[in-house]
Amino acid sequence: GIIQVAPGSNLDPDLTSPKTVNYVLRVVAIDSGTELQKLSDVLVNITIIDVNNKPPMFKDPGTVVIRENTQIGAYVHRIVATDPDISPILRYRIDSNSSEARNEEGTLIRHQEYDYLAALELNAIDGLLRVKRLIDREKVETIKLGLVVEDLAAVKGVQTASAILNILIEDENDNNPKFRRPFYRRSLTENSKNGVHIASIVADDADKNRTITYSLECPPEITDLIHLDSETGEMVVANKIDREVFAWLNMTVRATDSGIPPRSSLSEVYVQVIDENDNNPYFITDITNVTVLENAKVSTEVARIEARDPDSGDNGKITYLLDRLSSQGKFSIHPDTGAVAVADILDWEVKRSYLLIIEAWDNYQFGYSAGESRNAFKQIEVIIEDVNDNSPIIDVPEDCVTISEFHDARDVVVLVKAEDADDPAGPNGRVAFRISSGNEMALFMVEQVDYWSAKIKTTGSLRGKFGNYSLNLEARDLASPSNRDERVLHICVTDYNDNPPIFLSPQHNTTIRVPENVTVGSSIIQVEAVDADTGLNGDVHYRLKQDLAGHWRTFHIDDKTGVITLKHPLDRETQKMYEIRVEAYDLGIPTPLSTDLDLIIYVKNINDYEPQFMVDVFTVMFLEEQFPGAEAVVLPETIDKDEVDDLDDPPTQVCYFIVGGNDDDYFTLDTVTHELTTGKTLDREEKVDHLLLVKATEDCNTVPVNQSSFSEEDDTLLKVVITVSDVNDNPPKFTSRVFTGGVTTAADFGTQFMHVKAIDLDEGDNAVVSYYQIGKIHMTLTEGLDDMNLQPFLVDRLTGAVSLNFDPQPRMKGYFDFMIIANDTEGLQDTARVFIYLLREDQRVRFVLRQHPPEVRNRIDAFREILGNVTGAIVNVDEYKVHENHDGSVDRTRTDLYLHLVNRQDNSILDVSQVLALVDRNIEKLDNLFKEFNVLDTQPAQSSPIVQYEQAGTTLWLLALTIFLGALLMLCIALCLSQRASFQRQLKAANASPFGTTDSEFIRGPGGVPNTNKHSVEGSNPIWMHAYENEWFKSDESFSHTSDRDSLDENALNNEENTNEGGLALRNNENPYCAMSGHRRSSISSSVETVTDTQNAFCRESPIYQHQNPVPNNPLGKRVETTEL
């Protein structure tokens, strides 16, 4: 009663004709009656379930035409593929490997040159092909588009089909004709014949419509001269062209294609018309005469002659020539510019005019010798203009012109003349006379007779004006600027003795005071008298007149000089006063004249005592920074012990001189007024006290010698102590422009960890410095400081100490920078920058020094500077401590210096290991420093915590590694146990009997072969089933696991027992495990015998078979066997 597919039949609906998916069978059941067999029938409807096992097929894609520049997004074609399966899932795509494109010339287009695939998009579901980008036909004309369709519903393998879609890109007139050149430049000789070729204009069109028409666009006057062939683009001469009318023919050529609508482009054509020499030069300068000064320098331009020629180039180039006979070598002309210039020295006195002949030639350089040059002539007259280049010459008597002092007023003394070689018709040759000097008394005058002569006359009476007069007589022409000549005219006025001598000094009855100790021969006084006459009439002599008391005998007078000297010694106790008379007389003829002078000579007491100061020390205070001379102090007066009579001179002037302590000239002392002032600006910061030595003396003409020390016994010396008072002229100055410091995160709130310091060179209240923090405190690379609202640091106003204003936490880090200002009492200030770094205790380094802490503090700046320069880092000092030994004792001879170093580039704090490494690398450079400061050791500030931290870290890593290895061990044990259970099950299955076999079949099976496994047929050994990942083995294994028990092995054993007890029952279809036998029958080789059809039918009706999928053929395509375990 089992319906099965007939051998050799195929139920594939696609292979039946007609396609059949439903079968209707009439099944008849006949009983086995002997006399009358009864039957019954039933209709069985069999529906063939389609299996997706056939690949899709393209309908012929054919050829599609896409117009160039088709709008993006437009659908141009639908790709259609069919699949004989019932429910295929088809997906389309473009295969770039099988696609290719070619341009109009048939050249294969590489994908790198033009991405034509990116211009098309294929919808994977509906196969619609649309334009994704604009397609340029000029780049690609034909495309062979590779298509692939795939059935995603295929149950086995990949089902695809491929095809080629031919795409033709239809041209669109989207390209303008393109000229082969951006512009055309040609040259053409003027007067060329008609038809002469000028240029060939060629344009190309990338589109299909390549028929191009050329047209000319230019003014009509040019169009008449040029012909352009509309088809070939050849341009020729159409009419006579004159370069003097058109030097250039500038035209525009339009190229138009035959597209609809047509497109066109333009190109410029420049035709230069080459000149021919067909025109004569002509002068355009309207100059007939010019004037030039006779003193014009050589190369001075006189005139510029300009000629023109309508031709161009060498034919239009004018060369100027000058006739040498007409110029007589005095003038030249520039051949190119036509500038007429002076070639030689001109002289109006030699020649006053020239007639010049000028020639203008074209193409002189190349055409003159060949007779091809053309010329023109022109005459100009050059008039030489006189200049004042000659001075007048005066004619005066060489000897003295003698006249008497009684010469009449306005009477002629002498007649003088002058000559001038310049033009007498103008001011250059006309002369004017005057007395330039020697006539200070205005005794003489000049009276002009004409332009070349004058009379010298007296202005008045010459009485008493006798003497020799030298008049500087000047003759000056009337030009501007003028030339002049000077001569000396000597006039001698004779004298008459009519004037007695007159004393000039001293005055009458003058008292002369003479010291009593004056020596004989010493000069007492000099008298002086003058006589208005001249010669012997004015020659004055002196003598003493005799007196009754005989005073004249004590003195002597020089008769020529008038010097009175002492003839006999003086004695104040005998004679205190002398009265003498001095007579001054001349040697006039016929009668000499004289005058008397009375003098009184008083004998005065000598100065026996020097001036003396009453005090030894005088104190003065001057303010600094004052201008020189702004302050003055009068020094104490001196006393004089000498006696003075009424007739004696007033007390002698006492002069003060600085004789010591003023080497830098800071002070000046008025010798007469005794006023001491500053000579330079004083600076208290440079020097506070100045010590001067002042000497008093009556000898004001002699400067005393300098003295190096002060003697209290010398009363002429005064010690002046000058104290310079301070003014607030110096702002505070920070000792450093940048202060750096560090504070550990273990520091307490309010800790003062660093100081900023500014120094004011002033003193007192002016030197009081106050410190303030200004601006915002910047926090950089900070962590754990986000919630800080207050200022993290405070600066003490008086001391400059920086203290903490927050509680540092171990998690905090970063650095701060802010500005500080230092003010004095009057607002003078200075600013500096402060960097503060947060650091941990383990980031500090300890230097052990064999020095006391105060010594280290005084020299710490030098230590920081050298260490920072060598290491290249910022060195901050954190703390000074007296050294503590390992046993807790204190060593006061040593200092523990705690430092931390900061990287200058990123302001990060260097770890202790980095600092120690830097010190070790630069130990040679630091050798002198360590010796100078007696550095004994360099070590981390906290060594123990670091070791503990490292030990804790090591312990933590070891613990984590132990846990990881334990977990790994447990995982391995679990995997081993799992594998052991699996192999136990498989070993049981390997020892089981073959399912559903009889004794005879078992004997004939492979199990009867020695040394082989009885399951060594294809797919029968469960141990090897996991080696093949396919549905066949998986379904077997999954089927065996569907039982509630681990029944595969046990069932096999039970089945073997049942087989031994009753093989007949097994053959009567009572075997409950025939499903496995049927499964085995479908997969074993032909050498194994199968069970009967009755058994097969029974097994297929069993429930086990209904839950099992049909077993396909061996997918491996080969026999699978096992070897002995």
C-alpha cells in the first residue's frame, strides 16, 4: 500500500510537459478471498512541493539608448529575469568586472579615467536602471553593463545568472565649438595684393554635429578689407590695407555648429599690418629761432626738434643730422631725440648768432646707403645772449693822493674810471661806483659821472681829520648777479699841531694803595695819555714834575710807556702818603703842548694773617634726584686778624676752593659768594654721604692744590659733610621675574610654603613694600579642583609669604600661575609671575649637604640656578631641615634640602626617578656644585612609602594572576569532563549492533570482518559524524537525542539481544527500530543487502519515520569509512 516514486521518474514540475504539480491517483485495495475477491478504491491527491534548485535566467537585455545629460533620477530601462521556481527571491546588481565602456573612437575607458558605473544605479529589487549622475557622451559613448541576478531563496549553493546590457549614449548638442588656439596673431605687409593668405581658423566640436560655419564679427571698415571662408575658415586679403590707417586689424571670428539649437564660440584674431616706407618725414616743431646764454654748459639742450613719419618701425624711425658748416662745431643734435645741444664753449664777445641746418631722415641706419631713406630739412637761428661773465676793471692812482686837513668841502679829490667787456647796451656792461669800506667817518663821497667814470669828493671839513685814509673803491656792473672789482685808493690828509695830550687813565687825584713791603723796581701804576695830532705832533712822552716835599724822588716814570716804578724803599712808619705830578707832552713844532696829572700814593699795611674758619665741620643736606643747581647752601664765613686803617683798601676778598672729595664733580662752589650747589644729579642709592674739603684764601687768582686729608690745625680748611636725603624715586623690584614653588598634597590649610620678595632701594617709609595678588589664578592640568570657589592661595601683604587657602587632597594635581604686584607708599610698583605646583610627598628629592641651614638659605639661588641649567628643569625649594640620622638623632652640621623639579616644556613635575637619572647623567657637570655645597647624598624624600607601595602593587598583581590561572584550570577541567562524557557515549554507539539486521545479514556485513569496525560503512560510525558539517549527520544526531533516554547505545544493545532471541519475529515486521534500518539503507554502498519491501513499508508507516527528514545523498561525494578504534 506504499506509494513511491517510480524508478527513473522525476517529479520536477519544470521538467514535465505539461508542467504538473498535482497528481490524482486511484488506488484499489483487493482482499485475498478465494471465491470472490472484494476491492475498494480511493483517490489519492499528490501535490509536488517545489524545491528552489534552479538558477534564474535573464530575458535578453538587448540594447538601450540613453540621451546624454539625461536628468538625474530618470529611469531608463528595466532589467527582467525569470526563475522557474515557484517563490524565487531575485536580486539584481551591476557586475563591474564584466562591464566595460568605450569612447567615440572605440578606446577602452578605464575606470580611473571616468567612473561610468557611478553614473548608473540598478534597483536590486525591481531591476529598474536609473541615471545617478550626468553622463557625458564625449567621454563615454558605449557601455557594456555587466548584470548579475541572484536567487536568494536557493536552498543549495548560490544561484546566479549574468548578462550584458548594451547602452548607447545618444549625443546632445552640449558642447560649443572649440578653437584650436585661444587667439590668432598674424602679420601682414601693407599694400598686400588681394587673396594673400592671412590665417586658417580651425575649430573642433566634441559633439556629433561637427559641421562648423565661420563668420566674421568686426566693424564694416575692417570687414571690407578681409574675407573669411565660412566653410574652411581661411582668412585672405580682400582689399588694399594701409598701415597708416589700420596698424592692427582686430577681429572676432564666430564658429557655429549645426546642432539644434546651434552653439557657437568666439576667438580673437589680431593681424599686425607691417609697414612699408611710403611716407616722407615732416617737421612738427614750429621753431625758427632760439636764444641761448653764452655761458651755457656743453650738452645744454638749446631746442628739441621733432619730426614725424607716418610709417612704423625703422621706416618711421627719424634720425636727425646737423650741418657742421652751419654749426661751426658749436652745436650738436641727438640723432634719435632731435635735441639740439651746445657742443663747445660759446662766447658772445666772439660770435653773436648761428644759422643751423637740420636734416630729418627715416630708416637712416638701413636704408640710407641703399638710397631707400626719405628726408626733410629745416633751418633755425640760434642767438647768443650775453651773460655777465666779465668783471669791471677800475683805474686808480697807485700813489697816495695828498690833501691838507683844510681841504674845501665837496671839492674833487680824484677822478676814477672803469671798463667792462660785456654788452654796454645792457646792464652787464654798465658800471656803478661806491666806497665799500675805509670811509667809516664818512669823510668822502662818490659822484657818478657816467656808466664808466666817477669823482671822489670830500663830504665836509677835514679839520682835525689828518691822517692816511685807504678807501676800498668798488666798481660793480648792473647785472644780477653782478660782477665787481675792488681797488684801494690811498688819500693822505696832512696834520697841524693844535691838540695837547689828554690823560685817559687814571683819573686826576687818584689814590694808589701800595703795600709797604713792595720791592724797589716794582710797578706802581701806568699812566696813559693820547694826542689827537699825528706824527711828532701826536708823539706823547711822560715825566715827573719836581715838588717842594721831594716826593718825586721816591718814584721813577718811563718817558715813553708811562709806567711808574718804585725807586727807593717805602716805610709806612716814616711816610704813609706821597703826592706826585705827572706831565704828558708832545713833540710838536713849532711849540710842543703838555698836560699835568696829580696822583696820591698811599702805603698800606701788608696782610699778615690768612682767613680762618670758626668751625671744623659743616653739615649739609641735599635731596637726591634734583636738577643741578636746584639747591644751594652758603658756607660759613671766615675771620681776618689783620688791622685796617680808614685809608686802607676794603678787606681783601676771601675765596673758597674745593681741595678734596669732589673727584666726580658732583658739587660746585662759587669762590666769591661761597655758595655750594650740586653740579650733577645726586643719587642716594649710589652714595649717601659725601665729604668735601674747602680751603679759604685771599689769593683768588691761584687755585690751591688738592689735599687728601683734613687737619684740624689748619683753620683755612673746612670739612663739609653732605648727606643725601632720600626721595621715592625707585620702584620696588622683584628679585626674580618668575617665582616658582611647590606644595605637597599633604600640607595643611594655611601653610606658608614660599615667599616672594621685592627690594626697594629707597629708605624709610619710601622702602616699605606691600604685596598683592592681581588678576585671576589660572589652573592648568588640574584634577580634583573643579569645585574650588575661593582663591587657592593668599599672599601676605607685608612679608610676601604665600600660604594655602584650601585643604589639598591626595587626588589633586596640577599647577597654578598668577601675577603679583609690589607697591611702595607712593604707588611705584613692579609685577612678577608665580607658578605653584601641587606635588606628592614621593615627588620630592632630598639633598643632604654638610652645611648649616642658614648658609644654605643664603646661597640657595646659586644652587637652584646651576642645578636648573644643568638639568634643564625648574628647580623649586620646598623645605630646609636639620639632618636627621637613621637612628632618629639630629646632626646640626648637616642640612636636608627638599626639592622638586618641573619640566619646562609641559610644566609637569618630574618623578623622583627622573630627577635622580638626570643627576646621574650630569654628575660630571654637577661635580663642582656638589663640592662647593658639600653635597653628601641625593635620595628620594620618602623611600619607605615607595617601597611599601611597590610591594603592595606586586602583591596585587600576584593575587590577580593566581585567580586568573585558577579560573583557567577550572575551565580546562570542565572541558575535559564534557569531552569524556561525549566520548563515552560515542564508544557505546561504536560497540552497538547494526540496526534492523538479521543474523545472516550481520554475518555478511562488515562487522564480521576481523579487525574492522562493524559500523565502517558510509556515515555509520557516530565517532566520525562530527567531522562532516552537513544536515545528514546533524539530523541523525539530533534524532538520536530526541529520545528521553541516552537510548542510541542502549537501544542498539537491546536490539542486539532481541535479535539473538528471535530473528523470526524481526523478519515479521515487529522490529521497532526499522526506521534506522531504512535510513541506513539509503546511505550504504551496494555491497550491503537491503531489507524487504515489507519491512520498508512498515518502517515508513512508523512514527519514527514520520519525524525524520529524508536523507539526501552523501554530500561529500566519496565513501566514508572508519578504521579500527
